[in-house]
Amino acid sequence: MEKLIPRISQMQDRLFQDDLLKLFTDVYRRIKSVVLTTAGLVISGTTTLVMTSATLITYLVVDGQVQSIATSTNMPALVGTVVNATYNIFVFSVDKAGNLYTSMGVAGAALNTVAWPTNIPANRAILGFVIIHPTGTGNFVGGTTALSDGTVVPNAVYISPIGMFDPNAAIQ
């Protein structure tokens, strides 16, 4: 794959160069930030946190640098409330310095109406996400309600995609 800036700088039209840079910069950044092996996300021993697999080291490339995340690494606390009978997601990402982040989406009445968080920079690798759909009594409160709570019943589903993944990439 060609380097972006040298290729675009060969074009004559400066406005066209600017447009192409705006269009492709985040695509190139996302390609350079990718999970190579599963994070194997599971419920943590604390029950309010999500953690990486207890048996698998996660390998990834973040902004072009090969990195790893140790087994049983806790993700940052879930912050936000998911109202009973709605769906929402919390996305886990990591930056080049190894800092971990959690970003909450926007709830929906059905899973296919949940909006992904828009605050995940393209130069972070997305480790995975957890879907929350409380169907018991009360709301799910991130960082407080246990992911295995028998009263709220969060119905937590852990997803650990491998490869390049950007939930906000859109064609329309």
C-alpha cells in the first residue's frame, strides 16, 4: 500500500489534495490500528468490570506499533446507565501508549437501533464491546450493577472482534 501523503502531494490540484487527505487519513489510521488476536472479553472477578481472557495474551497493532495486552487485564469501568428493556453498548479501545478506554453508545429500543459511540479516534484499536440489555427489575448502572446481577439481569454479551473494525464507518 502506498504512503498516503507522498502520493497525494503528487497531484496538481491543491483543493483536491486537501479533500483526499480529509477523506483517507482516518482510513489509513484505522488500518494501522487493528486487533490481531482475540481479547476474549469476559466478566471480571469484580463482576462490575470486563476483562481480557485469563488464558490468552491479546496482540494488536496500535497506530503502527505492535503491542500486547496481558491476560486478565481489566477494562476501564463502564460509565452510564442503560434503562430497563433498552439496549446499549460499551466499546473498549486502546491507544498507542497502552491507555485503555471505554465509550458508551446511545441506547435503542432494539439492538439494531443502538448508536455506536462517536468518540473513538481512528488511531485507537478497538478491543471489543459488551452489549447490555437489562430485562429484570431496574436499570443497569455502569460501575455499580454487577454484570451477572440476578435482579437487574443485564444480559451482557461480550464481543471480541479480530481485525480492523470501525463501527462509525458509513457509506451514506
